[in-house]
Amino acid sequence: MARNKRILIVDDDDQITSMFSTFLGGRDFTTEVVNNGENALATTLVFKPDLIILDVMMPKIDGFDVLDILKNTVQTSGIPVLILTALGGKEDRDKAKALGADAYLEKSTVDLEAILAKVNELLALS
């Protein structure tokens, strides 16, 4: 029996993390939630997620720096990272892509089903 795919959700908005965790958990994903970049890095090494959903604007270490560290660390470089942020500018998208983001979605333009579709797509590719 295949194990449930593990998703780390990193966002400092408790309502968002609760909603995503409940939604994805109801679709047989195992989720873990952290609320800042520092915890994201530590939890990634222990939880060993199959995918990370990462916000950009967070306390301690922002999502861009977390992404950079994850993609340049041997143990975590292969984990797909979905940037899910309120930032919608081309510069932010380009920066995320340059740092190795596997996908970039704007919170204001997607719903849970679109996020689920992107999660499934990224997991199928990994």
C-alpha cells in the first residue's frame, strides 16, 4: 500500500493553513503546518514532505530565502515547491522561478480545486 503523500504547508496566516490542511487532509494527504520560514526549514528535514506549499511574506525568514535554501541543500533540493502568495508581480514570479520554484500561484486568483490540481500535477512529476 502506497503511503499518503506528505505536504508541508508554510504560511503565517492561521486561517489559510487551517483551510489548506483540512482540505488536503480530506483528500488523503498527510499535512504538517508551520507559520514561519525558520520552522519550515527545520520541519522539512524531519517531516520529509513530498511537496511544500510556501508563502513568501512571512516572519523570520521569508519564502524566497526558504526556497533558496531548500533548493541549494542536498537533502531537500528535489522536493517540489509550490509558491502560493499574495504577490502577483512579474518580478516576484521571475525571482521565484530563478530560485527554483516548481509552480507559482497567486492566492487571490485561485481556489482550492485549482491548488489541488497543481499539487497533483507536481506530485505526478516528482
